Amino acid sequence: MESKEFDQKYRKRFDKMATTTIADAMDKVGIRGAVIGIRPMYDCPNIVGRAITIKITAVGMVKSKYHLGVRAIDAADRGDIIIIDNRGDLNNNCWGEVLSMGAKMKGVSGVVVDGAARDIDACKEFGFPVYARGAVPITARGRIMEESFNEVVRIGDVQVRPGDIILADINGVVIIPVEKLDEVLGVAQEIFQKEEAMVEELKKGVPILEVDQKYAYESMLKK
């Protein structure tokens, strides 16, 4: 799916969707897509878009004249999200201010790092969303490098392919296989509407036990 098609057909459908609702929908569909342990590094806005992937390795493992991430930024379309597979490593940062500014100027929606980032204060100042496992001050230079980009990677225990759909918010990150997008969004909309109805009844003073039984909340995700 091209970024233009995603923007035209799907982006608005995520306006009220939280990662929690999408994760529930994926449970019901039978897909694992929720990433554990990656959070916003500041009060980032929610981001959604197609994945542009990067895989990281130790310096010297491959030959490259490029700093990690620059080719992915150059290849990204407006609205895409950079996904970095650094195997959860918190000893070395693999994303910082320079890459963030380059990505922002290209129109990239944000970055999701399975590992550490840095320069979070600068990223916050110019408004580039960074989701990661943590922050460290240590540079990537001389320590780690890009092994490949736009190939299949893993974020935690979830596979990510170029073009899969990423949603990230204060609750975390979910990854939707692009071929399952319509099905997941359809189920998510049903869940969203039911939960909205439950909340409205609770606001009116209906006892929670009565609401729970009426909407069969415990079994809502059964196939």
C-alpha cells in the first residue's frame, strides 16, 4: 500500500482509535501485534503510519559509508514511521536530534525504537515524536551501525515488515499486518462503539454489574 492510499482510505479512521482498542481487535482476530515495553519518551502526540524499517548491528559487522537511519529517512514518504530493530539494547543510543530533525523535515510522523534514543529534550522542543525503551546519552558512532533498511525486522517479539501499519500512543505500540488492516479496523470499530456505550451508561448511574452483564464484557473478544 502506498502512503497516499493509506492517507486517503485509512488515516482518518484512526482518529479515535487507541492502541488498547486495536490490541483488543487483534486479539479477537487472532494476531499478535502489541509491543511490550516501548513508551513515548515525552508527552508525544499519537502517531500512525506505514513502517520504514531499520536493523542495527555492531560496528564492523557490515561495510557502510552511511550513518544509521539516513537512507531510511531519505526513502520515507510523508506520514511514514521509522522502526528501528536494535534488539532492545539500552547500552547504545540509535536515534537522536540530527536524525529526528532530518525525519521531521521529510514529513516522517515519528520513530519507534526497540532500544534507546537520546536528545529527547531537543526532539520535544521541535516536536518530533520518539517512542523507545529508554534514553541514554551515549553516541552510536563507533559502536553500532545500520545492517539493513526496509527489510523484515522484529520489535520485541512482533514481526514488522516494510509497509505494515504502526499505531503508537501513551499506552504503547501496536503493529498491524497491512493485509489485515480492514479486518482489524472493522473489529476495532465494533469494540470502540460497545465500550463507548458502556461508559455512557455508567455516566448515567447504571450499576457497573448491570452494564457488564448487558454487554458481556468478559466474553467480548471471543471469536
